[in-house]
Amino acid sequence: MILVTGGTGFIGKDLVKELAKKDDVRILSRKQADGSYDFVKGDITDFEAVKKATKDVDVVYHLAVHGDHLAPYQDLYKVNVLGTQNVIQASIKNGVDRVVYTSSLATEVKVMTPYGISKKEAEKKAKSFWDQIEVPMIKPPFVYSEEKLSILKSVNFFPMISKPISLHLVYKKALLSTFMSAAQKGKSKIYTVVDREPISSHKLYTAIMEELDKKPTYIPHQLVNLGLGLSYPIKYTFKLIHKKPPITPELIKNILQDRSFDSKLAIKELGYKPVDTEETFRKIIRGFVN
């Protein structure tokens, strides 16, 4: 039996479909899953629910996450750090062989959002169990797919910031195969999983506009700086009224950072096969445009 936490999420639902072709799959989730899977309704912050879900399980894929970059840190910590601790401790208690933990490359940038900070703490928590159970960590960046890019069909205005930044993304189908490989032979190590090379935001944007047969539109960087300046009073005003702000300085700075990572370990040990970002974007867009 295989357990997937977060099995109804963006990555989890496709992972479950692939796993179910060969294995019995159980899902731990707050909402009911589609399909004929063994389902345990619950939350990873509830240790008893996690203990029940990990019973008679060989491998756990831990994908459940609080991914809101603007959420209060205490909420993120409860799910991402304490929830991860619950999953691994319950797995040890029930004799699970391996927990494939999904981290994030949001932990590897200079300016982190509260989400990135919580995932960094969750990594430390997961590492503390490395001497008791195999916990390979998969670290993806922003994940794109046919599903996510299909929104471009209905978008008439799609501007880009005038100052180019370096992006490093990952294609969901390539990521899924790496998850399954990690469950078979992954060690208690950190596996970064990204596309073949980083790509300039302008180069990728140009490719997208060409495939959509639309004219590129750029936002002057001065407007971005203005937005950054305004985000400070917005953040503190919303803090005073105990509401979640629509934007924060940390989030803007985080988005504007250059990103470049290395998948060598995942390629060597997990057989990861990275794709070319521009080529894959073009292929996906042609698929729904034509």
C-alpha cells in the first residue's frame, strides 16, 4: 500500500493516477478524492489521523502543504513543519520503509516569503529523522503543466515586466517520474529537480506570445518599483486590522529574484530526465491553440 498526503492537489492527483496503475493507493486529504482509492479523511496536523493513514503502508509520498505565500507564519508552520513531523513520526511508528518528502526551491533564494521560511524549517525537521528512516527530499521550483498553461487560451492581456529575470521551472510530467524513482531508490538526500537550463523571462515570454500570435506588452520597471514602495504601507495597514494583505514587499522581491539550480544529483541517482523549458512550453501551447 502507498500513501499520498495531498493526493487531491495539483501534483498529488496526477501522481495518484500514475501510482494506481501498479499499486494500491491510499489518500489522506481533507476533501474526498475521485476514483476508487482507499481514502482517509483527515489533516496532517492531526497525528491520530496520520497514524491511521500510515498503517500497513510501505511508502509515503508527502505532498500536503500550506502553499499560501501570504498566509500568517504560524498557520504555515503548523501545516508545513508540524504536519511534516507528524507524517514522518507516524511512518516510523508504523514501520513505513520510506517517506518521499516534497520540499521547495522557495527555500533557496535570498528573499524568502513566510512560506519559504516554513519549508526551510520543515526541511530541518525532516533531516532530523534521517537516522531513523529514509526520507529523500524532492525540491522543485514553480511547476508548469498543460493544465496550468491552458489558462492562456482565455487571457487577452498578458504583460511582462520590462526588466528580464532568470527563471528556472520544472515540467510536471518529468517531476512525477522522479517522485516514483525516489520511492524506489531515493536516499536521505536533497534532490533538486528543475528543467535542463534556466531561461530568461523575456525569452520565454516571447516564445509564448509567438505561439499565441499576440503582441508582447511590457510593464515599465519603474511601475514595479512603485508597486514595491506601496506594498510596505499596504502590508502594515492590513496587519493592524488583522487581515491578510493582497501583496507584501517580500513577495514582490521574491518574484523578481533570478533563479538557477542544479539537478545533477537527481539525474545521477534517480534517473531524472530534464526537458527544455522553451521547447516544452511551445509544444504545450501548440497543443491547445491548434
